[in-house]
Amino acid sequence: MPKSQLKELNRHSRRRTREPVSHDCILTEEQFQSLHHSRQVGRQRVSALRFGDRNVQALWHALVLFDLLPTGFTNAQLRLRLAPLLGLDSEQLTPGSMTYHLRRLRLHGLIERFPRSHRYRLTSFGLRVALFFTRTYDHLLRSGLARSCPICRNQSGRCTAPSTESIWRLIPGFSGLPSPLENL
């Protein structure tokens, strides 16, 4: 490894150790909304990273795996981790689609590219976003919906208001507040 890359890695690892370690992954409303809308960065249009999108959720889960690697990750390494999360073989996920995902992440400020290389690293903002979306999806939505919506036995197969009320009860801050469904 060239001396300049070693210096860059050393600087990056010192920066990471100086940052306070926190599991607080809360995002502001502005940050949350900026990820959900396409935007213009310079002359490039960046598509949104929507919370409910299956591909984006898989991307968040794969990115969390690469946080502690001092040398970052490559397109191929991310593809090997992302493909099984999407239920695909790594050959089915093309390098071009991975380049598209990497470009979106980079232009949203979630990853940065090592200078003069094809390696990327997760930014501290990118880690916060990935943790926020994976935790919210895994611990609130996925488990909450599984608990509140057992297999429907009626013909319609749709969830009704009582299951939505039980989701509101799962959110810690909403226990003493009136349910939004009371106004319906």
C-alpha cells in the first residue's frame, strides 16, 4: 500500500477514535425528508432513498456491516453482501446497478470515496442514517406489525383500526397521548 494511502487511513482511524461513540441514531425531520426526495447536486440529479423501498432497506443493512473496516469497501464487496439480502445471486446484481447505488449514497453524503481509489467508507452521517432506518424497520415496524397483525381470518385480508392502535401502543412516547385514530 502506498505511503499516501497509509497516511489517509491513519488520519481516518484517528478521526473515528476522536468521535464520541454513541448509539443515538436520531435524525432531524429535515434530514429524514431530504433522503426521501430526489435532489440536484451540482448538475447531477440524485434519486431518493425511500424508507419503505425493499432495495434501500437491504442497502442500509449491508452498509452497517462495513462501518468498522479501516480500508473501506469496494463495489464488489458491497454487491456480495447486498445480493443475498435481495434474494439474488451476486451475478444477478450487475456492477452497473451497484454503481447507481454507490452514486446515490455518495451524492446524499452517506459515503465518501477514498482519494484516487475505488474504495468507499461510510460517513458518520451515513452510519447514523443506516442505523436509524435499520433499527426503525427491524424493531418497530417489522416486529410491531407481526405482533399486531396476526394472519387475517376474514375474506378481505386487510388490517383494521385495532391493529393500527396496537402499533401506536408500541411507540414509547405515544403511550399517554390520545390515539390519532380517535379523530376518525
